[in-house]
Amino acid sequence: MVAKATAFSGELSGASPVRIEGAVRGTISLTAALEVAEGATVEAEVSATRVVVTGTVIGSISASEMVALESSGHVRGDVTCPALQVVEGAILDGRVTMGGGPKVSRSS
């Protein structure tokens, strides 16, 4: 966790879930979930399994499972994920690319 009133600059990586309540600038690369809490600011390129945003993210987000923008969430950047949830009131200023789900083969 990056606590409220705490700022971190650099590369954050790991395999455990991370909750950000303060400010992070740089790169975030997780093989777990990321939560950007209300009031938090992330200026980074983000890669994680799941990303939940109730604060602000400035930079691209790539998630292998899903991205959720809660009503107080604000994202300024491109989002790439197989599933996207946007709650009324959230702000998304960027492009969305969805895909990566299971391939369905059809035989004739």
C-alpha cells in the first residue's frame, strides 16, 4: 500500500495486490490487482491483472482481466483490457481496446 500523504516515484512491480491512497509517478507492473483509491493520483503506465480506479490515473492502463472505473474515478489515457466496467459519473478520456477473451473455434 502507498498510504495517503505519501508520494512514490519510480518503478513499482510485484506479485501482490497493491492499494494506492497517495501519489505515484513512474511505472506500475503487477501480476496482481491494483486499486487506486479515491483522492489518490497515479501518473504512470500501469499493467496489472485487475485495475479498480476511484481516484485519478494519468497514463495508459493494461489489464489482463478487467478495469473498473467507479463513479469518482478519472482516467486520462488509453485502456486495454478484456472487460471494462464504467459506473455513471466516472471520467474516461482516452481510447479503449477490448479483447483477449477466449478464442471460439467454429467448425462447419
